[in-house]
Amino acid sequence: MEFILIIAVVVIAVLAYRSYRRTQLQTKQQHEITAAELESVKRTADEDITRFGEELQDLDLEMVGKDLGDGARQDYQRALDSYESAKQAVGQVTEADQIKHVIEILEDGRYAAACVRARVAGEPLPQRRPSCFFNPQHGPSVVDVMWAPPGGAQREVPACAADAERVRAGAEPDVRKVMVGPQRVPYWEAGPAYSPYAQGMFGALGGVMTGMFLGTMLGGMFAGGGYGDYAAGYDGGGDFGGDGGGDGGGDGGGDYNPFDGGDGGDGGGFDFGGGDFGGDF
């Protein structure tokens, strides 16, 4: 009798192990990123970097003739450094997971640019928040809105002011779409290759945002709570922001900058030089 029980236990263990291995293999096959998918997500990140560069051009024009303090100049230099660092990093990407680092650099630059505008306008520094969920190119979100994807349940998502207004009015937000085969789809429906892209923006939110990039149902990725820890991590001079001068923001300058540069100029405006932006502004 004992021999039979032992055999039964061994058989069950073997079957369970085989089932586990089969599931792992299937998951790995589902999540393998093709060369074409990698190029697609790299192209998306590169487009975001280009868009940020254009925003820096506009910001430079806005600053012409304005009295800039040390804090604004430091933040502007940080934004410029982030742009250059992101360009360099995306060119070195050979695996999809590396996109996360590129987007994190870009996120810091976007926040630094928002700090420049706030300082020059004499306003408090903006809270460090994730990017607009609907279109990360819109920059840091300013508010949470209730939104439901097609066929999904309503959940709070971070949004920029313009998209928040659209959602509240019952209109469609300005969604960031990418090419998948012959179709343009929202980036969150573009498959597992875009998981690192999302994690670079919403990684602090855990499974609340990133689950759907791993193949779960669209509505399922909204299960969970909010992102209070995201903002809290940047208060009081944390790793990315706050007046304490942490690694990526604040009055103290911090140690984020990967490049040594000047103070951004004296008085108003910044000189891009003869580089990517085609001259002086």
C-alpha cells in the first residue's frame, strides 16, 4: 500500500513539473521579442526624444528676455543633458529591456523642463508625477481622471490638462499610437515589446499599468491601487526632485547630469549652438 502511495506521489510530481515547464516554455515563446518589434519600440522612443527636442526649442524661445535664476538655469541644463543622454542611449539599444532606461532619462528631462517654466513664472515646483497615460509626449500629468478603455472598467489614470478636459467632456483623448503591422494602435495594445517602454514611465506603479503589456486583457491592467508612492519618492530632495537637490532635480543641482555643461546662459534664453537645433535662439 505504501509502495503504491509513493508511486502515486512520484507520478503526480512528475506531471506537475512537466506542466510547469510547458507553461514556462509557452510564456517564453509568447514574450520573445522579434527584431522587427525591437525596431518598432526603438523608433517610438526615438520619436519621443525628437518631440522633446522640439519642446526644448520652444522653451528656449519662451525664455528669451526673461530674468532666469540659478535654479531655472540648472533645471534647463538638466533638461538638455537628458535630451542628449537619451539620444545616445537609444542608439545603443540592442534589447527591448534597455528601452526602460531610455524612457527614464527622458522622463527626468520632461520634469526638469516643467520646473524651468514654473520657476520663471514664479510658481511652486510641480509635483513629480508620471507622464500623461494617453500620450507620454504630453509630458508630466497634472491630474488623475476616471477613464475606461473599450470593454474595460473605469479606473484612475494620470493625464495632462488637455486630455483630462477631453475625458471629462466625453471626448476621445489624444492617444499615442504606434505601428503594429499595417495598423496604428494605442501603444498599450502594441504587445510585450512595449512593456519596457511603459515601465520607464509607470514602473513605480507596479502591475497597475504594466500588466497589459505582458498579454493580459486590457481592463485587467487597471486592477490595483493608485500611485501615491510615485510622487512621495520625489519629495524633499529624493532621487529625482524636490527642493533638497536630489539626483535629478531641485535647487541644489544634484548629480544627475551625465554631461558637464555650462549654466545655460545668463539673463534670458539658452544657446543651443550649431547642433541638432540648427543654430542660436
